[in-house]
Amino acid sequence: MSDELSKQETDLANAISEHGVGDLIKPMTREIELFDAYVAGTSYLEDPTVLSKIKVGDKLILQREDNAFDKKAILILTEEKEKLGYVPEKDNIVFSRLMDAGKLLTAKITEITQKGNYTQIKIKIYLIDF
């Protein structure tokens, strides 16, 4: 009997090599609703045209940011990776800790209200549970 290791192809191995692990995990994930918040910083966007592209129901990406003004800053991006704003500083302490611990958080737009020159964007924040 040989002590050599051999590679054996399986359907799972083929699926991973063709599609990646993300597609296999998706059916086993669920969104856990955590919190309602408003997007902060929309008045200071470098590219305010992003505000005309968003709609209720859009999924958003949450990403930690190294920020001199807020050590717990969480950037909010569209699915196209355009900056939309931030999770408000008063709300981000628990979410930043979860993200720093490796948890995946996302958000969805639930309401968009135009108030003069200001666009108010309400979101729901979700924990993606595997």
C-alpha cells in the first residue's frame, strides 16, 4: 500500500472550482434584521449623482473604513461600489465590533425622502448568518 496522497475529484470539488464557494453557501444563509437607521453624510458626497441612481429595495454594502474622525466608521456603498454615506456615528459601535469580529453585515434601502436639497435615506441593517 502506498503512502502517497491522491487527489479525488468530486461533484463538490468541481462546483467549487467552477463557481466558487460563495454560490454554494448562498442557499444556507439568512438575513437577520438588526436595526433601522438613516444614512449619514449624504450632503458631503464627492459624486452626488449617486443619489439619483438609488431606489427603495436596493441592497447596500457595508464596509469598515479607517477614518480619522470616527474610529468605528462604517462606509455605505451601492452594489456598484459607489459611496452613499455612513452608518451614523451614534449607531455604529456595535456594528463595527461585529464587523471587526468577522461578521458580514449588509443593508437595504427602505425609504428615500427629499427634504429640500437634502436626500434622507432610511435603511435596514442585516447580519448575514451562515
